[in-house]
Amino acid sequence: MGLGSTYDVFFSYSGVDKAEVELLATRLQREAGLQPFLDKWHLVPGEPWQPELERAIEQSSTAAIFFGPQGRGAWHIEEVQVLLDKAARSRNDFRVVPVLLPGASADTLDAFLKQRTWVDFRSGLDDLSAFKRLVAGIKGEAIEPNGYELPDEPAPYRGLERFEARQKDFFFGREDDIRRLARRLSRSRFVAIVGASGCGKSSLARAGLHTVIASQIRGQFSAVQFRQQVGAYCLVGQDSAGLGRSHEPALEHVDET
């Protein structure tokens, strides 16, 4: 427990997940000797509850944010914003640990929470490895002896692999190029993407044109891929039969073989 803290961890959760969360709180007390703040245990009947929650957050060393099958509740969202604000102000000395309960989806985590290593109980609350990770996250310690292995998905860093359409949410830093490419495709049936090997031509065409930025300018793009004995990547337009339009684009993948 941090210096001056009353609680080791503040529990934030949706009311529909109360039973599962209380079970984990009890285990933390009995098996790890930790003191969680759980509103059901600590809020005094008849007292204003919002000031008490604010006080509990300030008196906690860490926070665990739980997500179940139904995602977030209205007040749950408010708590998450307060907890992330405290983490930012403390330069993450105040740790925020996302926790996925059985039946939850990783898509529930927003972009801010996905930046943090989460604890995964989706295989069951009796998952000993997940419980150890939760304890380690609250204490701010690495898990021994093997450490923590990051999940395979989602994998925002592609290394030398290109970004595909399904990774469009992780494709950042090329916004200006995406806008230029989408605008040119809205005016032309042919646009060539030319550049040195490894500069990101494939990712720009395959993922960039499926981002929100591109769709706001040109709408949705349909993709067609094929190979040829030339080294280049380009986008071509296809006429829409009977509509008199010539700007329905398709992705042409021309690869060296």
C-alpha cells in the first residue's frame, strides 16, 4: 500500500458484475492480504455516496477497472475518466489495471485503456495465473519466474509486416498521405503509389484507405488484389455499370515475383 493510502486498490465496475467483482475482492483480502475498496463494503447507508467515492479514489494506491459481458454502465464510465485523469496527473505512479471478466470482449477497452496491460479472467474467475497478474499489478511488481507474456491479439505493432484493412485502427502517422490519396482517387481513375522499398506503400493502400479519414473524403473502398511481374502498387477506378460513374476504386496489388 502506498504511503498515506488507506486502500491498496479501488474497484470500478458495472453493477451487473457485482457478484464476480466481490468474489475477487474477497480473494485479494484472504489470499494476498490486500485491502480493496468496494462500494458495497465501505459506503455508509444514508451518507452521500459521490464524495465518498472521490475520497476513496484519492486514498487508493491503484485502481482495477472491471469489464463484464455487458460492457460499461453509465456511472462506470464516469469513474474510468476520473481514474485515468489521476493516473495521468501522477505520471502513472497511480496504476490503472483493466480487468476482463468471463464473457467480456477486449473490444470493450477504449484506446486509452488498451495502452495498459490488462488482466484476463475470461477463461474463468478460478484462473490462478490471472489472479497472480492482478495481485502483481496492484503491488506494482513483475510476475515471477517467467514474467508476463503479452497476448497475441490485438498486436498494434506489425514489425516488418504490412498493415491490412483489419488493422486500420492501429494505422497512425500517415494521415496527410491518406487524405491526399483519397482526394486524388475522388478525382482520378488511376493513382500510382511510388516509393522506396519498405516505406509503407502497401500499408497506405491496404489499411489507409479503410480508415475513417479516407471514408470521410471518398466513402468506402472495395479492394481487388492480383500479382504481376512489375514492382509497384496502384489504385484503379472501375466504372459502375448503368450509373455513368467512373470513380469506384479497386486496389490493384502488383508485386515482384
